[in-house]
Amino acid sequence: MFSSVRIRLTLWYTLSMTIVLVALAAGIYFVLRQNVIRRADANAIELADSFLSTVNAEMSDAANPASVSDGIAAAISEHRFRDVSFVVFDANGNLLSASEDSSEPEQLSSSREMLASSLRPLVSSSETFRSLNLSRHQYRSYLRHFLVKGRPANLIVLQSLRRQKEFLATLEDTFWIVIPLAMILAGAGGYLLARRSLAPVVAMSSQASRIGAENLYQRLKVENPRDELGHLAGSFNELLDRLSQSFERQRRFVADASHELRTPVAILCGEAEVALAQQQRAEREYRESLEILRQEAKRLKHIVEDLFTLARADAGQYPLALTDFYLDELVEECSRNVRTLAAARKIALSCEAEKELLIRADEPLLRRMLLNLLDNAIKYTPEGGSVALRCREEGRQYSLMVEDSGPGIPAELQPRIFERFFRADKARSRSDNNGSGGAGLGLAIALWIAGAHGGRLELTHSSPHGSLFTALLPKNAT
């Protein structure tokens, strides 16, 4: 049961609401109880002032002055209130007078002496106000010292807290009814709110469970793109977009790889069958067949090695072997390595490199990147054209530029130029008459090598007059 998010949210909401309501009820009860006590104390002070004013008036009556006992008795007879009693002691704790008529005589002592014995300890107490329990009932007492005809006396105003207790008891009963009812309503409302709030999540989960490799084109419905659930659905749809693109690239990669591998394998099988079809053949014919087998085997080996390199790169299993070397020397070396290819096609090859360009990188990988770029440029440049290789320092990075004078790449094909097995043959026709050429993996590998060193490779520009590829490499690869 607790595995459900809706149940957990409901329980947390109900528990929080309960804590708040209990704390609020306790605070209200405490404040009201203190207010009841303060009002009782203020009322006791007013009653004491009125009582002593009556005593003084009786004692100072010019026509018929009363004795102390008579004056106190007269004041008591004039101040008869429900739930209130007046008790007067002299300085020695002797009872002078007390209220005889009480609305609750059973709550007080049945005799004056018992009342006096119960209240006498208050006379010597330093507390002005005190709460008392008499006959299983609670009272609030107020002690007042005064002088009557120059002699000290003590007045105790005793108030019953019965009505106050009844009010607080009613308040407690109300809380015992309201708080559980509020908990039930909060739990029901919290559950409905959680259920309604999480309904889009349940719907998205149901939709997501139906999405597979065969229907990656489907997307989650976004009710409100501005709230949290809308952002979640949007993020999930973006993830599906990336997965769909990745699956599409993988499918295209597998299809292109199958196509590229099928051609040399078919040639190998066909040529072998032709060679074995006749029992006796001339040595020259066997040599021609073996040469064809060798060329196709080399082409097949090159494709497999490139595929293996890209597979290791995608899996992150191709660590860089970083060393310190001079980039200008590597550029000149690569330029010398492809001079024969350029001369065979009557292509002018030039190399310009600044000196002392120290770099920390993987030298074999950078050599492979440069050779791929140069091979690509020579392959797609017509006879009599030119290829230029330039290397220079730009701040904290080096710039490698390979420029050719080929027919260029159409604008609509330029975003796909670094895709695996992509060849813009319609725009840049191959000059190899036999149709042999790369598998369209050279630029993809070059792009990965530049990225692995923390740099980037880009097609800077391409026009009918030629194309320029630029590789930007940091001085220290990480």
C-alpha cells in the first residue's frame, strides 16, 4: 500500500494537517485558559476594591459608626455574588467574618472553622493569587492586606472556576470532534488532489509503456507545458527524439555497412568462382584474378578497420596516447606521404606550416585525421586542380586547414557531410574510373579524432570553386 505515491502523499498531507491542527488547538486552549485566569484575577481585584470601599464607608459613617465586625459583616451582606465568597482574617489568622450564603455550599467547607482552616495558610503566603482545590472543585483565591481602624487584616476573595472549567471542557469536546473530522476531510481531499495531480503521470506512464523501437515516432501528450509535469513530458519527448535519431542512425549505419561490405565480398566470391571454374588457366589470368582479390581484400580490410575504430570510439574504449611533439613536423610528414597520390592525378599540393608548434596529443590519431582529410581532398579534386594544407597558431589552439579546388558540396548536403557512409557523389564525382574509393567513413573518423582531443572539425565553406575543412585543436588535449 505504501508503494503508491498517491497513498504516501495523502498520508504526508494528512499527517501535516493533523500536526498543524493539534498545535493550533493546543495554542488556542492555552491562550483561552490563560485569559480565563487573567479575567478571574482582574474580577477578584475589582471585587476586593468594592468590598474594602464598603467596609471603609461603614467604619467612617459619622451618624452611626460600626464596629470592625459589624462593618465587615455589612460589606459581606452587600456583596453577594454567585460563585464568589469573601473571607476576612485578622493579623493573627483568626477568622473575623466570611460569606455565609453560597450558591454552592457543598463545594465549600460546611462550617466556618473548616473554611478558616482551609484558607488560613493563604494569609501567611507571599502569593497574591493562587489556584485551590476544595471539595473536588477548583477555585481561584486573591489575597489582599488592608488596615481597619489602624489594625491589619487580610481579605481573601474566593472565586469558583466552575463556569470557566465548563467552557474549557466544551472547547476540548469541540476539538475532539473537529480535529478528527478535519483529518478525515483532509485525507479524502488530499487523496483526491494527489490522484488528480498524478493522473497525468499515470497517463504518461501508460503511454511510455506502449512506446518501443517499432513506434518511436509516438510522443507523450503535454497538457500544460508550463508546469512541472509539462516540463517532464517535454523532457521525455526530447529523449524520445534523441533515441529516435540514434535508432535511425544505427539502422542507416547497419544498412550502409551491409551495402559497403556486400560489394567487396561479392567481388571476392565471384572472382574466386571464376578462377576455379576452369581446371587449366594461364598464369596471367590467375595473376589478374589474384590482383583483383588482393585489391578487394584490402578495401574490405580498410572498411572493417574503420568500423572497428568507430565502434571502439562510440563505446569509449579508445583512450588517447598523449605525447609531446611538434605539429608542424607532423603536417609536413603527412604532406610528403600524399605527394605521390597528388602527382599521379596532376594535382598541385602545397604545405604551409608555422614553426615550433608544440602540442600534446595522440600523434597517430592526428596523423590519421590529416591523411583522411588530404585523401578526401585529393580524391574529389579533378586533374590539374590544387590542394593546400596550412597550419598556424591561433591563441590557445592550432588551426589545421585543408582546401581543395573541387566542385564543392551542395548546401542541402553539407549538414550530412560528416555522417558515416555518406558520400556526396552527385556533387563531387570520383575521379577513379574503376569506381573504387572510400566507404564514406574518413570524415566521420576525422570528426571523432578532433572531438576526442577537445577540438572540432568543420566545413568552413564550400562552393563550386572548392571546399575548406578546418580542424581546431587545443595545445593540450585533455
